[in-house]
Amino acid sequence: MLHRSNHLSSKYIDRSKVPTLDEKDLEEQFVRGSGPGGQSVNKTSSACSLKHIPTGFVVKCHEDRSLHRNRTTARKLLISKLDDYYNGEMSVSSQLKKLANAKRTKAQQKHTKREEMKRAWREREGLD
């Protein structure tokens, strides 16, 4: 997942090949979560464990206290995992990584050019 500060333009991303989930291919279980939270975590079955039967991929989500939000988050995680599996280089996450690398490279080039111009100016002015 991308945060707002790392948000890249989505107009360059091809989402046409993202797989859709078929409910008959899913095996869903609600299990008890673990970790900090005490009695509320130990007693409620709000963690969602989702299995995609054709591929055997299993995703477990316990990010939230709400069962419904964990359920939707688990589905998003599974779609992302299936997208990486089926589409490889053309998956949404791979495309986002390529965009981030291009952005980083462009920023490095701008920085290098600026430093080069500063150095040339210092030499011209005789400051060094």
C-alpha cells in the first residue's frame, strides 16, 4: 500500500489485467487474532484468514478491530498477491516500483546537474 506522501500518478498504471475474485474459489475463516490488545483480542474472532483454492495462496489479516474491515483488507491483499502471481512484470505493484525508480533517477539527475552548475559557478567566480 502507498501512503499519500509516496503517491505516484495512477494515470500511467494499467489496471486492466488485475484479476477479480470469484467467491466460489475462496475459503474464508474468521480466527482469533494475536498480539497486543489483551482480552478484546483474545476473545473475539475478528482476524480474517482467506485462502484462494486454485493457487493455494493464504492471506491473514488482523490490522483492525473490525471483522468487516479485516475482511475487505484481506481481499485486497489477496488480489494484489494474485496480480503479482499472474501478471508478474505488468502487475500494479511492479508498475508502481518502476515509476518510483524513474522518479528517484530523475531526482538524482537533477541533483547532479545542480551540483555541477554550482561547481562551475564557484570556479568561474574564483571562490574555491
